[in-house]
Amino acid sequence: MFGLERGFLAEEVKNTITMRGKQFQIIGIIKSPFQSRDDAQHQGKDEISEIVIDVKFEAGLKDIEKFSHLSIFYLFRKSEEFSLSVTTPWDTEKHGLFATRSPNRPSKLGYAVVQLIERKGNFLSVKGLDAIDGTPIVDIKPYIPRLDARPFANQGWFEDRKLPYTPRIYEWHTETMWKEGKEGVLSDSQKHDIQVGCPPEFGGEPVYWSAEHLFISSVEVCIMTTFLDLVVKHNLKLKAYRSTAIGRAQLVGGDFKFKHVEVNPVVVIDEHESAETIRDFLAKAKEKCMVSNSLSIVVHFNPQVRRE
């Protein structure tokens, strides 16, 4: 999966021990699709990661493939300074550090229960691991429901938490009304009406916002607002943001279909902001845009960052 040879791990493990000291014996390393803490899903999702065990510990994996789930113990490689009072993504109230799963801990020790997908020699493919790429492993144990599950355990403050968001399912509603000819009105009770209609290519007027224009702009706006959300959360300052977008459609099997959308944002910053950080956030905005992630077409992204 990651193109690693069986003997690849030795030097990487050695460096990890040097970085963290010799409090723990490092037995392997995680190869993950998550390159930073911002990328990682809280408590893991469906992404597949690979655990590479040092070949000198490979014999200890005998029979591990007979278990469906494993308990993984690892070191938080990019853990920051800890606080004994923290706010989590699951609540708006502060809680004691040891009553949370915050990654910023005195021991830097992390833990996760994962699904074992496959074992190949000293490689374990697992699902549901939220650790970032390069995280060192210190231990693995089989997850045994009869021993590990506690059917009468409660969820502590998690049961009474105050959510900072409405979870799981979101709905957006619009209303369209025909006006005349090939023209209509797109409306919502809390928004300005939008004049909509067929594009000129299909007999409409150039002044209409067509479904094709709205389709392209939904990708463009989603990328911008996702980027702005990251900017606000990290207290960054912009001087300007503007973008252009183009969508290309062609006949496929007798029907017109969009083949790709191209978005070209230009961000202007002053000398105090990091251009590298802005580029990183632009890339994340493109990756996390809900609209483009819902499409089956390719979205080309060509960002520029300028100083003024």
C-alpha cells in the first residue's frame, strides 16, 4: 500500500526513539493518509491505515489475524503542551484532561480500537485509526468483547453535553417558481430571490442564472467558504480573495454531462502572514469542500497566493 520494503522500518523506528527518549519500546510505525492533526477524523472513520511492525517483532503477530479488532497503543508525535482543563470537539464546556480524550497529554500516549482488515507479514491494514502518518506504535493487544466491553458502562458527561453543532444530518430547502417563457425564480424565505432560466446555449437569456451556472458556482463558493472557515478558526488575516470558475460539459451517450470544473482562486495577504499556511489551507478547502466531494466529476484547482 505504501511501497515499503520489509527492512524499511529500522532507521525510522530508531529516529522515533531518539525523538521521544527511551521511555517506551517502539515496535512499529503507522502509515496513514492523515498528514496533520487537522486532517485526522476524531476517533477515526472508514479510512484505511497501515501499521508496519519492526521485523524483529514480527513473530509476536502470530495468530493476530484471527481477531477482528485490535487495541492500538501509540505515541502522539505532534502533541502540544497539555492543559488540565480542556474543551473537546464534542462539547462546549471545559472538562478535566483525564475526563477527555484530548491528544495533548503529559505521557503523549494514545489508544484506539481498530478493525483489522488484513495481515501480510509484518504489515497490518486497519480501519478506524485517527493517528497521523509516522506515529510510533508501542503496543498492540487483541480486542476481546467478552473481556473489554462493559455493557453497563455509562458515558459520563458525554450524555449531557452541549453540542456546538447540529449533528449528523443537515437539510437545505429551496423553492422554484415558473414566471414566463424559460424564466423562473429561485427563492427562500430568508434570502433574496434569484432570477433563473435556461442558459443561452439552450434558448435562454444571458441575464438568467442557469442551473449550469449555479452548479459551477456551488463548487466555487463551497471551496471559498471552506477556506474562510479555516482562516477564521486560525485567526489569519486576508487582504482579498477572489476566484473564477469554469465548467465544461459535453455529449456523453447522447446526453450533455459536465466532465470537470476548474476553480482558480487568488488570495492576497500582507507580509505578516505565511504564504505556505495559506496554500495549505487552500488545498485543505478543496479536499474538504462538501459540494465537490459529492460530485463524480474532476475538480481542477489552481490557487495563487500574492503579497501586497
